[in-house]
Amino acid sequence: MEPRAIIAGRIGLPIENGELTYPVSEVTIAGNLKDMFGNMTPADDLTFRRGVKAPTVLVEGMTLAGL
């Protein structure tokens, strides 16, 4: 069985042709979980939010629904 991830109710900014596009909310993200982790590129904007330090992360090859 292929490890799949389906994440609903997310917000973010899709990137098209290397540029941020428009804000989205309540979208569903779907894809192969192993590929998601393998295709992550962290930005250099490490921040502290809600008890967690994390940068913005680009995940290439994701499928978004509900745009």
C-alpha cells in the first residue's frame, strides 16, 4: 500500500513559475507522503509560532483541491 496523505482545511500561498500567487484557505492537499517529505525545501524565515519553531516550507508536486 502506498503511503498517502490527505490534509484538509489548510491555508497557504501556491507557487506557480517560481512566484507566490494568491492566498488560499480551506483547501485539501493530497499526495504520496514519502514524496512530500522528499520534495520539501525549507525557506530561511524560521519563526516561533504556538510553541513550535518552523520555517515556511515549499513542497513541490502537490495536488490542491478547492481553489
